[in-house]
Amino acid sequence: MEFLRTTLKELRDLFIDDGNLVFLLLSLITMISIAVKWLGLEPIFGGILLLLGYLILLAESVMRYRRKNR
């Protein structure tokens, strides 16, 4: 039973290692989707904003991980 619990925890941590990152990414997607659908932002600009947002959030997550593990 302990093996199963450990395995499931590892699988969860594999996909959701940083809950804050998941929340921020979902927020970014939601905000840009609203801007494209309801505010008339061109889809190409929405895509560019998504890419830039992903890169910024990834860099922030990596820096936070490095600070935590020093």
C-alpha cells in the first residue's frame, strides 16, 4: 500500500510540481483568452503574449527553484 501511495505522489509531483506556476499559467491563459475574445485583441498578438508570458513565468519558476535549493 505504501508503494502505491508513493507512486501516486511521485506522478502527481511530476505533473504539478509547482502549484503556484500552474495557477499563474492558468491565469495568463484566461486573461489573454478574454482579451482576444471580448476585447478584440488580434489572435497573433494573443499568441505572442502567451509565448512571452510562458517564458517569463518559466524563468521566474527556475529562479525560485534555484534560490530554494541553494
